[in-house]
Amino acid sequence: VQLEESGGGLVQAGGSLTLSCAASGSIYSIRYMGWYRQAPGKQRELVAEITSYGTINYEDSVKGRFTISRDNSKNMLYLQMNNLKPEDTAVYYCNAEIVTVPRPVDTWGHGTQVTVSS
């Protein structure tokens, strides 16, 4: 199983981007999906997640600006990012807990760069 992110790029402050994450492989179901980011010199941090119970959580600094969603029929995860700020600049990673054979796996994508210019 694997995850592939897309949709990153360079945008001016105040602009918008939509990130997508596609899960592929031998997938029975996907329990957890989330977006994380890592800025240069900083630790990877949670941006937004949809838990196995369907609960949605956001990191405080993105509340009201970012929206996470998933399409279970397509094994896709999205992150709509509005009113982007320079401090949102980072590599964004998709993470998922995928139910597959022989056991569930915790999987990361390779990341997509988001750069917000001031």
C-alpha cells in the first residue's frame, strides 16, 4: 500500500491551495487519515486529521482556514487551504492507517512542498 500527495506549489500570502492524497494498493479499508507538515528546522506536526471514529481535529493555527475531507469510495484525502500565510510553508505529508493483509499498516506519503510568499 502507498500514499501519494499532490497539489503543492508556490502561492502568495492570502491565496489558496488544495492538497490531495491518493491511497493505492491492496486496501480493505482505511481507519485513520491525517495531514502533517514539517518546516525547515522544525519537527513534523499534525495539521488536520480524521480519526477512525470520524472526529475531525485541526491544529490551532489552521482552524477556520483549512478544511480536511475524505472520499472513502476513492480512497482519497483532501486538504483545502485558504488564506495561506508564510508560516504555512512546509512539506505536507499524508498519513493513514490502512487495513490490509496480513495486518494494518501505518503509511506515509513522500510529501508535497507548499511555499507561501509574503
